[in-house]
Amino acid sequence: MTVRCCYRMAWLALLLIWLPAAGYGQLTTKKALTLEAAKKIAAAAEAEARKNNWNVVIAIVDDGGNLVYLQKMDGTQIASIEVAQFKARGAIGFKRPTKEFEDRLAKGNTAVLKVPWIAPVEGGLPLINGGEFIGAIGVSGVTSQQDGIIAAAGAAAAVAMK
């Protein structure tokens, strides 16, 4: 074998090793919930609550369950501050409405009470935009069904955002 041939084989070996690894360091682009977007989502939810004369707390969390925005309407009980956040975290943590867990509990599945982040009460919905989970909304202050109606108004606003 000539030296020139050895160099070519070495380069070929390096190329074959490098090519499969070339795609591994790639970063993806994802949508992120901004404070401005969270305020618009909360405003849509608040409009639904005001239309029905319901006083609630509205919590918006990002895709990691971190609080981005919280709004307490006048006259809402203070315990709803924690409950709204709990519902929002449960909705994004499991990427599904908290109503699903309320239904499971109603059917006797008490194991849901032992799982962290599960909020077995309606009123928490994931926020989806462009097919991506960007966060969640949690609402507390009236009945769980009414909380769900308000949360749905906020979630619809998230879907409509560009």
C-alpha cells in the first residue's frame, strides 16, 4: 500500500465516522409562551368569566409548569390561587385536560390521588399552538364545570395566536 492510499483510507474512515454523528448536535426550534401571550390568553378567559359574572383565579404556566401569569379577580377566594396553579401544572404535566382525572376519580380510581401533579378537578387545560404544547391554563373559583368553560375560552385564544 502506498502512503497516498493510506491517507485516502484514513480520510474515508473519518468521513464515515463523522457523517452519522453530524446530526446529533442539532437543536430544535420550539414555540415558547411569552408573558404577552399569557396575558392575552388570560384576558380571553376573564372575558368568559365576566360574561357569566363568575369571579375566578386564572393561572398560566409554561411548558415546564412554571408560573408565567396569575390573575385573581376581585371577590375570589384566596384558596383558588393555589388550586388554579395546581390545575394548570396538572394539565401540562400530563398534556391533557384535568377533567380526565376527575372522571377517573369519579369512576373509583382513587390511585390518581397518589400521583404527583395530577389535579383530579376540571378547570385545567393544556395550551396548544401549531400542534405544540406551549403551556397550560388553570382556573378556579366557581364550580369545576364552570372553571372548565372559562379555561376553554383561554385555550381557544392560544390556538388562534400566531
